[in-house]
Amino acid sequence: MPPPMSVARSFVASAYVSREDADEALAALEQLAREQLVSLDDVALVIRTPQGQTELHQRHGLAVGEGIVGGGVTGVLAGILLGLPVAVPLAGMAVGAGIGLIDTGIDDARMKRLGAELEPGRAILCALIRDADWAKVRERMARFAGELVVVELTPEAEAALAEAQRQAGAGGESATRSE
């Protein structure tokens, strides 16, 4: 389940010339998450189709159906242990559905606004990051460098990236735009 809304998180959105490029960057970011170098609360691709439609492809977050199944399984186990095999699973399913309705990830309306600004055929990778080894993320994601369209970093993330940039001897600032 995603963390409470009070947890400081960084939001990064990077535009790519094609969906394929965004998919490659997403695969690399998910690999960093598997290696525990980045903690992702939500990840999504925003695609502008050749027909001009905006599509959202979210990777994280709990859908209502997933919440119902997860709550039901938990309820069955609790029902067996407590001797209430019907009532507890139903309650678990209801709680799971409620959890699935609460979207604490990236705001869909915000992603749709970003997608509306894209040229047809292009894509944006959006990531909501709770924690990261920013130096390693910067190093490993450099080859996928899309155009940063939104960057909202926690103060800790800004300091870590500045230190990584200083150590790399890159110097200078990258141009970013915040919403």
C-alpha cells in the first residue's frame, strides 16, 4: 500500500520522442527499484497517440479490484483464525475496496494535462519517488535522458543530486520547469 500523504516525495516527469524510448527508461527505473536504489510510490507513462488522444498507463497503485481480492484473502485467513468464515472475508473485501478507491499516487488530471501538451507519438515517464540513491539513479538513468518537463524534489533529493553533480564534475544547472 502507498505511504501516507504526509511522506515527502519527489515528482519527476521526463518527455521522450517515442513510447519505445519511454518504455526503455521505465524498464531501467523499475530495475533500479528491484535493486532497491529507488523507492517508487507510483510510476506511469503518459502517451499521446498519433490520433491525438492521451493515454495513461499506470504501473503502481492499488486498483479497486486488487483491493477487494487482497482484502478478501486477508479476511478469509482472519475468518479461519477467528471462527467467522463468512463475515470477516466480506468485511475484508469492503475494506480492500475502500483502500483501492483512495489514490495517493500521481494525480491523473495532472498527467492528462501534461499529455495534452505532447506532440502526437510522444510520451512522458512520470515517477513519484519516496527515497533514492540519487547519485546512482542519475548515473544509471543518464543514457535515457529525456526532456525534464516537471521536477519537484524534496530538499534531501536536491542536496543529493547537487552533490552527485559536483562529484561528477558536471558543473552547471540543468534547465527544468516546474508546474
